[in-house]
Amino acid sequence: MRADLDLLCISVYCTADDLLPARPGNGRRRLTDAEIVTLCVAQVLMGITSDRRFLQAAKRQLGPLFPWLPSQDALHKRRQRLADTVEWLCGVVAAQCPGADDDLVLLDSTPVECGRSLETIRRSALADVCGYGYCKSHSRWFWGLRLHLLCAPDGTPRAATLVSADRPEREVALPLLARTLRGGETIICDKGYAGREFEQAVRELGGLIVRPARKDEPQPGVHLAPIRQRIESVFLTFKDLLGSVHVANAAWVRARLRSAPPSSRRSV
């Protein structure tokens, strides 16, 4: 069967419509939550970061599936309200993938830089959630967030979270592992997760940490680099999605700032 955009949208809609509860009737709401979720997925698949351009393209490409389309402002508001629902549905879909039952799990984090200039850091709306962290691969400090990810070797995400860059990796990883591990999994990670207390806590959850040895440890014979590199491709996909969301939200914020009084404007 050819997996074109229409078939994917139909599959997403049927899954969401079966799982989401029916909401009370509303004369002004022509689209259901399942249809809004399907539009969000279609926007990502089409790679269109602008809501305005996406709605224009949806009229041409998705017209037979969506006789009615929301306005740009309505799409943004309903997408924001359904953020937790979309995240839950992503988990449901991921649980149906073969990688959801894999006994091998990859664990790592990657920097998501949000600003460089001192003025941006002082005035950014992200100041409450960002922090300074050190990136070993680039040997430099950065200001922003870290994306922590647990995934199967085939790329199926098991758990993911965005936190301040100054949060320790092991501190963030333990809650993700506690939510994900069922017992018997092997977790492949890097030397940043070295620590007796962390490894003991993972063993109590039923997992086994396998990582490269540090310089002060005996060198193991297992070469983990080819396996650990798989998570980098998953990170690349996640960062593309984060970039799309950032561009779409930034455009909406800039439009709001232009209409706001000068005294209330902040740098984004």
C-alpha cells in the first residue's frame, strides 16, 4: 500500500477519533479535536512552519479531507490547548511500534541553544526555563535547554523531555527511566552517565547500564560507538521538529508584539 499524505491523515484521524472522548456540542466549533490533531500532523509532514502558508496549502492538498479549515488564530489556540493530548497520542502511537518492546534502549542528551548575546539572555521570554550548560562535543558553554531522550535502536522514542541546560544528566534521566523501564532492558549511554549511585538506581528499576569506560577505569572490549551514533539521527529529527515549532510560534509572538503597547514588549 502506498503511504501518501491522504492515507496518513486518514490513519491519524481514525486513531485519534477512536481514542479521544467526545466533547460537548458547540455551534461555533466545526472541527473536532481529532481533526485538529490530524491537521497538526499534516503540517509537520508537509514541513510548513508558517500557519498561514500551511492553511493555504491545506486548501489545495487536503480539501477533500477537510471541507472546513480553521482560521490561523483558531488553529494556534486549539493546538495550544491540545498540546498534552497530542503528546499522549504520540505515546500511544509509539507504543504500537516494534521498538516499543525492544530490550535495548539508547540514552543521551543534546544541547538546544536558545541565545548567545547577553542582551538576549537578559530579555528573552525563555529566561525562566533556560540555563547555562557545557557542550563537550563543541568544548564550549551555551545558554538554553537540553533535550533528553530514551529511544529504541530503530528510532522509536520511549521518553523525551526538555529541561534547563544546567540540570545534571543523571538527575533528569532517572525519572525518564522510571517511567519507561519494564525490567530486563540494557541502556546504552555515554560516559556522562557514569556513577555508582546512578547505576545502582537503574539496577533497582530492572535495567543495566552499558557505557564506554572513563580514563580511570579498565577499558572494555565492547565497541559502542556504532550503536550510540544511532541516537544522533533521532536527535536530528527532534531538532528539526523543534525548529519548526519555534519558527511558527515566533512568527505568532512577533505579530502579537507589533500590536502591543511599546512598554509591554519583550525580546523573544
